[in-house]
Amino acid sequence: MKERSARTLLCAGRRPQAGPPARGEPPRCRRFSGLALVLLLGAGCVGRHAGARTLASLGAVAVGAGSASWAAGEGLEGGSHPSASRALTGTGFVAVAVGLAAIVAAGGWMAAAVACEADPDCPEEETCREVPAPPGGVPYKQCVPRS
């Protein structure tokens, strides 16, 4: 059986590829991860409430990167690199805290955006207006263009 080198790359269930990638070509995993990140962040930048969704997406990326950094720092803790361990753990903790704060802020932003000023049933360029009902009736809300 052929022995694998330390540079073997395993990505998304594909067969391992020994050795570095061809010159100038990133590994398939990195290319796929970059594309997925761009598509997910791009999905938050279109449609209704794009700002809040983009902030939440960036917060989620920060939480993911911070947790990876934190875990890497914890892995180095008992080894011969205590200063690197403290730096990675501290950086990871800060990134997770900032990411969670961004997600909470995005939730607050979204909650404020869907108040009666911006009805979730109306597009962003319209506002809801309460239409009075005749005596004994129930008033209802209607989408009208912003002035």
C-alpha cells in the first residue's frame, strides 16, 4: 500500500490528491469554500432588509473563523508554543464575541425595520397605513408608496 504524504488533501469525499496543487492553482477545497462564502454573503445583499441580513452573515463568518482560531489555540495549549496558544485563543474569543454582537445587532435592526413603518408584507419602498373602518368595523392596514 502506498503511503500518503503529509500534504495529502481530502476534500468533500473525493479521493486524496498527493502533493501540492499545480502552480498557480488553489486546491479545490479552498476554491469551493471561497465560492460558497461569496454566494452566501451575496445572498444577504439583495432583497428586503439587505443591510441587516448582510450584517448577520458577516457576524456568522466572524463566529466561524473565531471558533476555528479558538480551537486551534486550545490545541496548542499543552505544547511548546504557549505564547501562540494565548494569542490564538484570545483572538478567537474576541472574534466570536464580535460576531455574536453583530448577529444580535442585526436581529435588533430587523425587528426595528419590520415595525409598522416598514410592514413585512410591504416592499421596502412602501409603508403601511391604517385604513379606518366604519363604526363597528375592524380597521385594516394597506401598503402605500412612501412620500
